[in-house]
Amino acid sequence: MTHTRLDTRKVLFRHPPYLYAFISVIVCALLSYVTIDALHQAWKKEQTATLSLIAEQQAELLSQSINQGLNSAVLLGKHVEYSQGQLTHFEQHAHYLQQQNKAISSLQLAPIGIISHVYPLAGNEAVIGHNILQHDQRKQEAQQAILKQQMTVAGPFNLIQGGLGIIGRYPVFIEQQGESVFWGFASVVLAVEPLLNGNNLTALDNHHIQFQLHTYRLVGEPHQQVLGAAQLNGDITASASLSLNDNHWQLTLSQALPEQQGLLIKMGLVAFLLTGVLTSFVYKQTNAPYRMAENVANQTQQLSRLAYYDNLTGLKNRSFLQLELGKALANLDRHNQHNQDHQIAALVYLGVDDFKRLNDAFGNKVGDELLLETTARLKQVCNEAHVITRAGGDEFAIILPPQSSIKAIELWLQQLLQTLGQPMAVDHHQLQFSISAGVALLPQDGDRAEVLIQHANLAMTQAKQKGKRRFMFYNASMEALVKSNISVELELNQALERDELVLFYQPIVELSSANPVGFEALIRWQHPSKGLIFPDAFIPVAEQSHLITEIGYWVLEAACKALPQFPPHVYISINVSARQFMDPQLSMRMKQIIHQYQTNPNRITLEITETLLIENIEQVVSSLKSLRDFGLGISVDDFGTGHSSLSKLKVMPINTLKVDRAFIMDLPDNKEDKELTEAILLMAQKLSLKVVAEGVETAEQQAFLLEHKCNFGQGYYFSKPVPLAQALAYTEQRLIKK
């Protein structure tokens, strides 16, 4: 039996369709291979570029965090230099600096190189007595710091007190007999783990991104891998440098790309199976690269979103803001060079007023809902020409398109604040909501994005300090004011420790007899060099920090000490700030102080602002009820200046309304003030509330108030605020006349 051998060449040449099909398959396969490979390389290049952007962003954030921590050692060293080597208030300054940067593990002072002071001491006892200049591994870098008179950075390495950290040492020199003499070191220890977690390096693993952190030291340890993955297994890598004093750090990111082999095999099978249907084959072969391109675009978009978008709100983030500000500056410059109608643009920096207090009171879920509602309202006010970004935390930034005048910007801002200031219902809570805004104009307030953001943020801070619910334009004097406020805050800390604060007392009298029934305690600062300072010079600074809460408790304690010297029928009224009122320990601490001095709570009245009644009414009612049930009197100060409604007053556990002096000062001549005062007095009578009129300065005002059944008053007509001794003398004099 013979076998017939198939001659493939004859089949192909005798039947052209087979040849054409074969050639088409080969050509299409080659074209597909070349096209797919080119697209794959382009996609890989896009991924690498995006990864490089993420690496630079992460390196910049990590550099900022570390340098902020290192600056704490410099500030501590400057304090030692300023005090000529005297180690005064070390724990106070160290505590303050640590509060500003959560990555600070400890702060140290080492006179002549021997560590003698460390904060916090707990857990760091092992470093006390350690001689930096005699440590074999650290001696060289310490000597280098003294020689160059600049900070050195060591680490990361295992610390004596345990844990992995970075140490920044700042050499301190003091003037002695006209010469600069080495005093010792001021050091800061930064814990590595909070630095990495705080800058989201460890969270990159969720996006299949590994990281390694390498250091190269000019003095001390050689180049070495210190943190991150032991081995980078990704398909693409990107690096960025961090410059930290005498160190050079390099951050390397690596990402594993999605597997593409399966797609390539499927495309090859489709090519060979559809050889008989050339048109369909060509269609599918040409369409497949487009599908891959779409996948590439989607994945590139996801990585770009990670770099430029905020996850919670979906808005663009701070990195995108900086890029857009650079473009806006360039466009304005080109326009103004070629046109006479010079235009101005603006960066508006927004902050939610009292966001931390609301977040602490109602929880993170309500805080997130509040930010989402803010985002929705911003989109209502803005159009496509505006660039809306979330700058971080509770702060937003908007780039306004070019305007013809500052007046146009002001009108838009007024509309913005009105829209954002409407009450907000979040998670079954009715919140009184407000925004403060700072404005930096382009290009006059800065020629770089970082400068414009800094200036707009500074203007927003000033708006909050001026009473919130407003906007302010940046001006150069704001920077000097910030420095002044920092100085006042530091001195005010010392004033509390040195007992420099004093109380003055202004009588609250029965209008029919002018006899005192109570006194309002008003704080003053007896400064050792500046003399008597009134509260408007330091209370606004205290309101921006924790100091106002401590000052509030000091006032209560001082009032309790003074109260036994007054007749039994006289009470003392003290002011409670909104920030102190939101202290979770308010009720407990007030009760402790009153019990400590065995004070009758019925002789203490707390004065709260009308604004506090408007915000967070549920929490306010609960706290006020607890304090009133304890026996304290509750008074609403400056009534009439806010917008509290009758319905809110009815549910408030209050005893007294204090009519603001603005309504009293023009009585009885001003018709509008007469009508408003009469309405307030009538409303108070209906609610069975006691009324005290503030700012009584004339006999005519006293007579008008008595005529309209206001029984109590306070003002210069009776007495200005006076020290305790004079207040006691005033009381005794009035009782003798009686």
C-alpha cells in the first residue's frame, strides 16, 4: 500500500484563496504583534511617568514632615541661646513643640554633649547621661556638627530608648566675653513609623506599589537600604530624592503591571481560527489594539486620580491646585503684557468654622458628610471656569477666573458665604454651618503657587480670628500679626504660671435703689513690663489655642476665692467662651472647683454668648441643663446681637438675659432702639426671665428701663470695673446708705 504525500506548495499555488488567506494571516499576525508591542511599550511608559509623579509627591511630603520635625530642635536650641544657656521652661517648650508635630518622639538637651534633659521622660530614661561626643558611632557626626555649626541628621537606626528613629542634633553656641562658645546640643528624635503612616507610604501597597527608602550619609554610616521591601519585584520603578541637611535620601517605588500574556494568546487564537473569514479577522485584529488602548487609558486614569484627586470628595487635590495656579499666573502674565485692560484673578482659601469641634462632638461620619455637603454647595456657586480643590482637612481652595475688578470678586464672595452659611441637616443633626475665607490676588500677592497658597491661608486664619463667617484679602501686615500673636501666646502661658492675671469687678445693680446684687468678673493681665493689659489685646489670641479653656477655669477659681468676702446675697457672674463650653470635661471641672472652695453654686452665674445658642443646640441644651441642675445660674450675654429665635429661647435652661449695650447707649432718644428694647423686655417677661441691661451710663437710661420693668442694670453710671478691694468698698458703702 502506497501513501500519497500532500504537496503543500501545490495546494497553495493552485488554490489562490488559500494562499491569500495564508498571507493575510501572516501579515495580520505580524501587524498585530508590532502594534500590540508598541501599545504595550507606550502603556508601560505612561505607567512609569505616573509612578514617577507619585514618587516625587511622596518624597516631597516626607521631606516636609521630617524638616518640620527637625526645626523643633532648632527652635529649642534658639531658646537656649536666647537664655544664655539657662535651661528654663524646657518641659513647657518641649511640650508645645511636640504638640505641633505628632512624629516627634522626644526632645533632648545635652550640655557639653551629655544628655541631661529629655521630654517626655517616661520611656526615655535610658538616654539620660549618654555622652554624644564619646559614642564611637556618633562621635564623628557630632564633631562635624560643632565644626560646621549646623544641624546633622542621623539614622534611621535603633535608639537607646528603643524603637527605630531619626535624630537631628543642633549645636548650640552662646556668647561669652564676646566669643561664641559651644554649649551643647539640642536634639529631636523622630519616630519612623508615624512619619511613614502619616504620609501614606505604607498605604501604597493597596495599589500594588512597593517602596524602598535608601540613605547616603556624608558623615557616619555608608549607603544602605533602611526601610521598605527587601526586594523590589515590580515591572517598573521610579525614584525621587529627599534632601535633609547632611543626608541624601532616595525613595524608590516599584509597581507590578497587570499580566498581559492571556490577552496576547487569545488574540493569536482568534487570528488563526478566522483565517477563512478575512474581513471579520481584519476587523477583530484591528479592534483588539483599541481595546487594549482603552484598558491602558483606564489604568493610567486611575493612577492619575491617585496623584491628583481627593478620595472623599472627588475634587482635585493640593498637587493639582499648585499646577493650575502656575498655569493661571502664566496666562495672566501673557494677557497683561499684550492688553491694556489688566485683569486680576484670585485664589480663595476656605475653611469650615469650628470643624474640629463639630467632628469631635458628632463623630467622623458626620464630619465627612459635612465636607461632602460643602463640596455640593461649592459646585452650586461655581461654574466650569472655576477650579475647585480640596486643599486638605476641612480646607478648600478655588481659583477664580480673571476678573475686571476687586469689586466683582467681593460680590462673588458674598454670594459664596451666603450659600455656604445656610443651616445643614447631617445624619439627623441640624448644624449651624459657616465658612471663613482668605483671598490672595494674582499676581500682586505672589508670583509662585506656594506663596499664593500661604498668603491666602494666612488671610483665612485672620478671618477666623476676626469672628468667622467672613472673608478677608491678604495684606503684608498679616504676617507681622501672626508673629505678634505667637509671642503673646507664649507670654500668656507664662502669665498663667506666674499668676499675672487678675480680676476686676463691675457691679450689677438693682435699678430702683442702685444697690449691688452681683458683680461681673472681668479679666485683666498685669504684665510685669507693659503694665495693665485689657482683654481685647490677649483674649482673641487665647481663643485660637487651648489657653482660653485654662483661663476660663482660672477665672472660676479666682471668683470662688473672692466670693466669701462679699455679702451673702451678692453673686459673681463669669464669662464662658464657646471653646471652653465645648470642653468634654467642662461640667466635671467646674463642679470640682466649686466643691474645692465650698462655694454655693447659686452664687455663681455663667455668661454665654447668644451665638453659642444658635450652634449645636442639642449639645448646648444638654450641657446647660446639667450645669443649671447643679445650681449654677445661666445668663445669655450681649443678647440681641445674634439671631436666636423665640422657639430656641423657650427650650434653653437659662435664667437671665443681658441686653447688649448697643441697644442701651442711645436710649431714650433713638426710636428704633426704644422699640427693640421694649420688645426684648416684653419677651423676657413672657418667658419669666430676669433681664440685666448693659452699658447704662445716664439717669435717663435708668429711668427708661425702670419704666419698662427692667429691674437690673450694669454700666459706668454706677461704676466702672474695679479691683477686688474697691468692689468690696463699693458694696459696703452702698449697704451703709441703704
